[in-house]
Amino acid sequence: MTFAIETIADDLWAESVAARFEATIAPGKRICLATGDTPRPFFAELAQRTALDGLTMFLLDEFGGLPPNDPGRCVSMITRDLLDRAEGVPTFHAPDVDSQDPEAAAKRYGELIGSARLDLAIVGLGANGHIGMNEPGTTPDEGTRVVTLDPSTSAGALTYGATRSPAWGITVGISELMDAGEV
């Protein structure tokens, strides 16, 4: 496995990443996207540049225990920040945290993601170093699953407009992210 780390100036990163995304993404590609404050500038730039038709998009994670239309839900954020602003309609998938059986829902979501390799995963790092809802201490072999949130991750949901702090969520695992063509 090869790793290359690229550093981009704060005032140029959203444009740079959107340009790279635009140049490498084509219909049929499978991508996984994070939400929150970090990707907002990228989403704004992407919405102006790239049609989403033909892409298959997977939401990186979702807070459990919040009402379906809660503004702090990850699906609410990506809809507001990208899907409603961009041209085209991708095939979009999100974890079903409203399921009566979240464990089974997480398993189904992991199987859907694992049915073919992700071409690209765009993630950020949380305040405590989490990737998705993979809290510190998560091992590289852990897949998509239900997780208990660290108090700082729970509190972070409030900054996104959540009506209350969630205690759990469903996240794409480190194993699926590490298997992606590019992260």
C-alpha cells in the first residue's frame, strides 16, 4: 500500500480538491463523502463545477437517535450543502439509522459498500481524531457498524444544528476506507 500526503494552503484547498475531483470522477464511480464543517467549502465549489449524474454516492456516517429531518443529521447536511445545490442526481445511499434493527442495517450498508471497491473516499478528521465515526482506538480491520460516540463527537452534532446530542451512529469502517482507490 502506498501513501502520499499532499498539503494545500487553506485558501486554495476547496478549489484544488474540487478540480481534482472533477478531473477524476466519471459516471459509474463509487464515492464516499463525509459531512460537517470541513467539506462545506469543497461542496460549494463542487456544486458550481460538476454534475453528479451517474455517480454512486455513499454517506460516510449518520447519527442515530435524531428525528429523520433533524438539521444535524448527516443526510440533512449533505442534502443542504451539496445535493440540493449541484446539477444532476447521483444514486445516493445512507445508513438506515431509523431501522428497528440498527445492527442489521449497518450490516446491509457494509455489504452494499463492499459489493465493489470505493473509487474515492473524502473524509475529515474530527476534533478528537475520529474518521467518520471511527473513534480513536478503532482498528484498521473494523468494518461498517453501529458505534457508541465519544462525548466530543456527540457534542459536535450540536454545532451542525442537531436538536440533541446523539449517543450512537452508523459509520463506514476503516477497512472499507483503506480499500478505496483513493482517500
